[in-house]
Amino acid sequence: MASLTFKGDTVDYMGMFDLDYTVEDGKVKIEGMNGETALVLKIKDDNTLVMPMVGELKKR
């Protein structure tokens, strides 16, 4: 399972990489080490995130 920790202008991916990210239209995208941009998750509402291949994650 992957872990993402948002720290200022970067996101820490599993404690190994600090990657740049952007938020556009409720979509959080990271820029990988190879320069490609990937969708990490969508912000559905204040209590729900949607991750590709995982589905909805609700706030506890």
C-alpha cells in the first residue's frame, strides 16, 4: 500500500521521494521523476477523496 504525505509544495511518496504536485479542478496530480504527470486522487467533497483503482475514501 502506498503512502502519501503532503508537505508544503511537495508530497512525500512512501518516504522515498519528494515530488511536486498540483491541484486543478479538484484533481491532485504529481509530477514523477521522469517528468510525467499522474493523477493521484480527486477531491469529491469535504469528506470524500476518490483514488483510481481504489475508489472512494471517506473521512472518519
